[in-house]
Amino acid sequence: MIAHLKGQLVELELSNAVIDVGGVGYYVDIPMSTYDRLPKVGSPVALRIHMTVREDAMNLYGFATDEERSFFRMITSVSGIGPKIALAALSALPTETFCEAIQEGNIKLLSKISGVGKRMAERMVVELRDKVGALGMTSAFVAKVADDDMSAQDKEAFNDSIMALEALGYRPDTIRKTVKTIFDGLSPAQRSSENIIKAALSAMNS
């Protein structure tokens, strides 16, 4: 089984990459969180790998960190969830936001992940809550995106804004800093996802 690849990045798309290792090109599916951490094409690169083997295919899933790979494996442990949805989850939500949603049973937020409906989101909460804690991925160990003193409405607007901007292809680290700055500068009455997204797009495109 392949657990690690180290070579030259020869192709890079939003959802996949090709790594040349000793003259052999390995096609690897990746989440957006990994894409944002990869160097330019032609640069040396190393990825943690999760490999699946079926009768008709061998698939490689690549991750920039051990934490991402652990999250991927944890999510695919849920009944009815495969690699496609696990990658979508890692692409849609920062790991800290995902953990918080699982802990708080935030079905609405989890249902916004591509391919995840209400029933699947509920199943994720039931099956992952203990695993999140077992991996040390609780709010005491993970830096949260939304602050504890935010109201439920503010948290929803904050996290919805981040998800919308990530879907547009902006870098997660840039998004979080920009959204936090904008959020802190708005009055409570102005803190809607629409206002935050509009201001963030203006700031990141200026």
C-alpha cells in the first residue's frame, strides 16, 4: 500500500494533482484544503496518501498534513459515506469548523456540504462525535473559526460566508483573516452573510 509520495508536482487542478516519482506519474485526488497548500507546478512536493483498491480501480487520495488524512479516514468511517463526500467535506469546511459542527450537532451547516443531506448529516453527528473527541479534535485543542462569544446567528453568518468564499476558490487562510476583520468591523445589525461576503470580495479583489 502507498502511504506517502515525494517527487515533483507536474500537474495541478482544484481537485487533483499528478506527482512524478522516479519517472512514474501518480494521479492523486485532493481536497481544496490540500490544493491551497501545494507549491507551483514544477516544484518538489510531498503528500500523505490514502489508497483504496477495488477490482476495477486503484485510487490515491493525497493530503498536505497528517491531520487532513486523519479527518478523511474518520469521515469515510461513517456508514454510507465514501471518499467523494469526505473530500467535499474537507473542501467545504475548515477542519476546526467541521469539528465544531459535529460537537454542536449543527445539522444545517453539515447539510451544506456537497452530497450531504439532512439524514446523512445527522448520521455524521451520531457516528463522529465520539471519534472527534478521541482524536483530540475538540474545541479545547482546535482553534475555532467562530468565537465562543458569538451568538448562534452570528456564527451561522460567519461560517456561511467562509463556505461561500471557499466555493469561489479563494484561499482558506486569506478568507478567514478577511472575514474576521470584516465581521469585527460590522455592527450586530449588519452581520449578515450577504454583507460579509460582499465586503470580503471587495477587500480580496482590491
